[in-house]
Amino acid sequence: MPSKPEPTTLLTLCQSAALAALFTILTGCSKPVTEKPKVQRDDAIAVTVAKVEVMDLDRTLPVVGTLHPKNEATIAAQVEGQIEKSEVDFGDKVVGGQELALIDTASYEALAKQSAAALVKAKASALNHESNLRRMLELQKSRISSASDLDSATAEAEQARAEVKAVEAAEAIAQLNLKRSRVIAPFSGTISERIANMGDYVKVGSPLFRIVEDSDLKFIVQAPERYAAQVKTNQTVQLTVDAWPDRCFEGVVYLISPSVSTTTRSFNLAALVHNPNRQLKANSFARGQLILERAVPTPVVPLEAVLNFAGVTKVFIVENEVARSRKIKTGRIKDGRQEVLEGLKPDETVVVSGITKLYENAKVKIQAPTTNAVALSQ
């Protein structure tokens, strides 16, 4: 006879059947689950762009330097004596040959008159001895005078001639000292300092005034050695000074040093700056630019398109809706535009806004049509 199943086995079978039935009931009662449609994620970064434009710009070299006077001198006393009169002070404009001061002029006038009188006396004495010599010569022909008398008359005439020459030299010195007692401006300019005053006793060589010729100034600057072949005379220099920050002054290169400094590896050049109204002061600091070449085609981009970080200057260009970084070398900034010396080609597209969100090979979405750069005013 077949054996009967154990009670435990019957219980396990019953539990499994019950669980299966419960699962079937629950499955039949539940509603079918509908899957939600997947959302397509748009990770493109919205940007605005601009075209790289080419503008005609002057190629320049930034320079800094000092405005030296074209001529500058310290006027010193040429005679010894007391200053009788001082006719100018610092800031006064003078012309070449103008009288600036008198140094004991009355005394030198008296000495000049004394020398002139001595000259007249010496000439008269010489004339008398010449007449005596001629008379002795006539008597010698007639055998009336002796040879010794003739020799004496000749010696006296020669001595008189020598005395005339000596007195003439003394009279010339007296006239020269009289002239030098009147201090004269050597050239037209402005008195920058009065060193000696009326009543001071001065000796030969004592400084009296300092004068500068400030109607024309020399803007002396240094240029790097690599520009030696590009710097030429008659090139224009534009400059500004702190006293006139809104004014632009111009000069013309007229001096170029023939040698390069071994210390700075640069050479000096000077531009002549006309200053008829004396607005520029001598020895002022000035900064400016030397125009090496006029109207050079130069790529420019909006200033907002340029990134500067950790010493690297770059822009993002857009190619096939993908942003790529590009290192560039920049020049001047003018009218909101950045001059690009290296790194970009005309008609390339650069990102203007949204640039801070970009990274290499980022997808971009252009929000606005390409804007055209505005021509720079020259």
C-alpha cells in the first residue's frame, strides 16, 4: 500500500498554493502602470557672438619720458662786483639780448673812460715821437744831427708805438668788462630761477639766473632695441601730461641715438614739441605713443569677448555650434574694441556674452545674429 504523506509536507504545499492564489488576485486587481516619456535635456549654453572685424589702425609704440627744454643755461657773472640792479625774476619771459642785471656798471664805465683817455694820451705821445723821428731823419740827410740823436729818436718812437698798443689792449679789456657788467640773456626763454639778488657781491663765475627755452621742448624717451629699424625721423609722437589730462600734444622725432645702451638694451630718441603758449612745463613727465605706421589693417573684437586669467589672454570662438578657446595677443583698447595682434583671423566668430559659463568644446546656442563691429574713429 502506498505510504501516506507526512503532515508537515501537506502543510507546506497548502501554504504555497495559498500564496500563489493571493498573488494572482492582487495582480488581477492592480492597474497597469504607464511609463512617463523621457525628457530630452538641452545642455547647450546660450551665448551672443560677434565677428572679428578688420579696422585701419595706426601701429604705435607706447613711450614714457621727460619734456626737457630745448635749450637751458645757468647765466653766471663774467665780472666781479656788486649787483646794482636785477631786472627779472623767475617766471619772466625774456628775449635774446635782453638786459637782466647790472654788476657794478658805474665802476666799469669809469674804468672804460680812463682807458679811453689813456689811449688818447698814448696816441698823442706817439704822434709827437713820430714827428721828432721824421725831423731827425731830415737833419741826418743834411749831416746836421748826429747818429746818436737819430738812434734815440727812433727808440723813443718805437716805444711810443708799443705804449699805444698796450693802452689799446687795456682799453679793449675795459670796454669788454663794461659790456660784461650788463648781464644779457643768451637766448629767448623763461627765467626758471633767480639765484643772486640786488646788493649781492659776486665773483667771476658766480651763478645769477637759470633760463630755459620752453617755446620748444624735447620729449626724450627710450625705445627697445628691436624697434631700431622702425623708428625714423619725422615720425609723429602723441603725448599727454598730468597737468592737461584731456589734451593731446604732438611732436616730431628729430633726434635718434646711434647707440644702444648695454644696460637697458634700448636707445634714446627725442621729439620736438612746439609749446608757443607755454602750457607745457619743462622737465614734466609725459606718456604717449610713437606712431610707427599709419592705417594698418588690424583685427578687433568687442572688449567683452576677451578673458584674462592667470596671465593668459584668450577668447572663445564658435565653430559648428561648439566653443573652443583661443589664446591671443592683444594691443590697445579703443572705443570699446580690443586690438588683436595675434591669434585671430578676420570673420571668425567670437563669443561676447555667456563667456563665463563656457569650457572647451562646450555646445552653444546663439541667441542673437552676429553683430557687426563699428569702425573705430581715427
